[in-house]
Amino acid sequence: MEWTGAADAPPTARIGALAHALKAGEKRVADAIADDLSGTVERTAQEVADIVGVGRATVVRTAQALGFEGYPQLRVAIARELAMHAPSGSLTSDGTMLGAMRAASERFASRLAHTLSGLTEQALEEFVRALDDADRVLIVANGLSSPLGLDLVLRLNAAGRPAELLTDGLAQRIAARQLGAGSVCLVVSGSGANEETLAVADSARQSGSTLLAITSFARSPIASAADTALVVPPVNDSFRDELLHTSRAALMLVTEAIVDLLLVRRGDRGVSARAAALEVLGAAIRE
């Protein structure tokens, strides 16, 4: 039996209505989800399967029986349900907008070490070397990561590392499929699970190009698919917060630092590129 009720019905309502009709394994999964909604948002389908003692396919079937396309859609629905029942409260302890902004800035600063904890010297070396040596570089960033992609491509070009960015999903896939060996497809994706972005990444892999990724979650699909992935844990701590607040501040910090590392690696080429960029900028400024 599958859910046939309202499309906006929360997961707990669906579980309550269907639990009696689910198969034994699916009911165990549904009960585990209902007992720990907050924990479920943070877990992959395989992690839920391991906890319950069933196969991953059973978790996926449970999500589908509850009326969702798959487990990722169930996670998003649970996050939405939790957000709907969260207390609103005040902006901060002092109740001011400026106080809220200061608190957010202090929180980000306190978690900078955390956001860089997933990076290694080897991964950075591989990433920057591939970026520098590539015949062609395609930047891919969709959804809320799109501004990071635009910023990165502008910075790379100013650093003398020509790169391209396309905004249409189909155009991205076509370009990625034609990259070939010696080229790089650099994906920026906070969630690491954007379907459109993953389709482009698959096209890039089919072309034989190197796939680089900057993402927030180590067990995300894009991190698993990439030749080299820079994992930058989100400032917001959790997948639930990633869905609700979607901060890209930490990723922006890393993309800017990557360009600086590239300039250092390029030596005289980097110096010349920066000088040329500054010359153009100087000519564009009026008093």
C-alpha cells in the first residue's frame, strides 16, 4: 500500500496512516524514522539501513511507500516538518537585528577551524595541480551554489587560468561530454546531491576528463564521484540546517583561497596575470 493522500502531508502523518499496511522491514524503517526525525535528516539511506538492520533497498521502498520519489525527498520533507514545529523565538537574546548579525558573524568565526578540518595537503595539491595543468576548465554550479561558480570563474580568468561557466543545464552536459582527457570539470555543490549537477558530472566522467569537486558533505554523491574532492563542512553543522539556511560562506572562503594557491603555484605566470588584471582594473576606475 502506498500514500495516496495530500501531497503536502508531513512524513509523520503518512507513517501513522500507513504503518499497519507496510511490510515488516518497511514498518521497522518507518518506526525508526518516526522515533528519531532529527537523526534521520542527518543520515543517508545506508546509515538508516544499518541502524534498522535491513538492506538499503528497503529504506528506499519505505520512502516510496510513503509517497516520496526516493529517500532524499523524504529527508527534505522531514526537515520541512521539523521547521514547521520549531519555536520562532527572538532574533537573539537582545532581540535586535544587529545582534542577530553579530551573533551569526561570531558563530562563523568560531567554526572556521571546523570548516577547514576536512581538507588535506594531498587533496589540495592534487586539486590545484589538476586545475593548473588542464587544457580546458569547465566550472559547474547550480541552485544556491550558482553565485560561487560565477565568482570562481571570474577569479580564475583574472588569475590567467581561462575557465568557462554555462548557466543552462543541457548546455552544461553537452560541454562536459566534450571535455575529454586533459580537461577538468570543477563542480561546486553545497549539498553534493543536486540532480542537474550530478548529470553534468556524469557527462564529464564519460568524456574522460578529471572531475574536481568542492562540497560540504563527505558522503555526498558528488564527493564519491570526484577524482579529488575538497570537503568543507557547513557552518550550519547539519544537513537539516543546510536545507533550511543554505549558507555558502565557508565554500566561498575556500574557492577564494584556491585561486590564491593557484597564483602561487603559477609563479611568474601568476604574477603577470595579476599585473594584467590590475592594469585593466586601474583603467576602469574613475575619480
